Amino acid sequence: MSQVFGDFGVPDAEAFYGTVNRVNSGYIRTEADEIHYNLHVLLRFDLERAMICGDLEVADLPDAWNERFEADFGLAVDKPSNGCLQDVHWSVGLFGYFPTYSLGNVYAGCLNKAMHAAVPDLDAQFGAGDTSAATGWLKDNLQRFGGLYKPQEVIEKACGFRPSQTPLLQYLERKFRDIYKL
């Protein structure tokens, strides 16, 4: 990158990797890092469930959001567009949708674990710009089943184990432990 763009203030590849994978609290779900993203989803799920159950009135949502956001993320919400108005889901009637984002991350963690077990040098191949082993594995173990199975079944079939959050959490712990030297 430095050959193409010149000096851009990052001394080496390791510092660049750490920079583009930094962890920091922020207001916007779609701009969140891998650690905070699912916390954003959980916040929305909990508030959405409280509204549907009748434990939270729509009129009280902004205050509930702001209180919960500050407790979870350590940031006071400065304006509604950084709070409960940042997503269009609720305003267009899409309830029950947010958890699917985290479920996709859980499934991705499972697929990542299984793919790395099947292709031990996968990261080296990625580093060399070769994605053929990954795309081949996905084609053979996931994509060929299309809509033949329910999502949980196709993930279990592809991975050889029941989906769980453990592979995602292990991936996140390993990645960010290495980046932050924890």
C-alpha cells in the first residue's frame, strides 16, 4: 500500500492490521467493530422485546435507549440520529429482524472453524491472495445445499457440529488478544 499511496502514517503491516481492526465504542451499529456489533444488536433486541411484551411504551423508547446505551457502551447519546432513530427497521415495521444479524455472525464463526480445520494453511493462502480453497470448501460444504435444509441444519451439515456461539467467541478472543497483546 505504501508503494501505491505513499506514506499514510502507519509504519508496517502489523500496525496497519491493528489500525483497521481497532476496537472502540461508537453510536452506529453499521460502523461498529466486530466486538461491539453484536452488543448493538443485543441492545435493540432487548428493547424491541420489551416493546412487544408491553413492558416499554414507544414514547419511552428514546430514554430507555439512551440509558441502556450509556450503560453498555459508556457513551451518552448526543442526538436521536445516534440513538434509537439510527436504524430504519422499526419505522418500517421490521420487528424481530435484528437477532438475525448476530445469528449470521454465530454461523460465520462455525463455518470459519470448520473451514480452518479442513484447510489448515488457509490463512497463508489468503495472505498469498488465493481464495480458491475457501470458495471451494464453501461450495462443497454449504452452497450446494441451497434451500434444501433449514439454516441450522445446513450449518451443522457443513461444519460437522451443532451451531453455537463458542467458535465466534474463540475467534474474537484470539484475534483481539493478538492485536492488543493481551
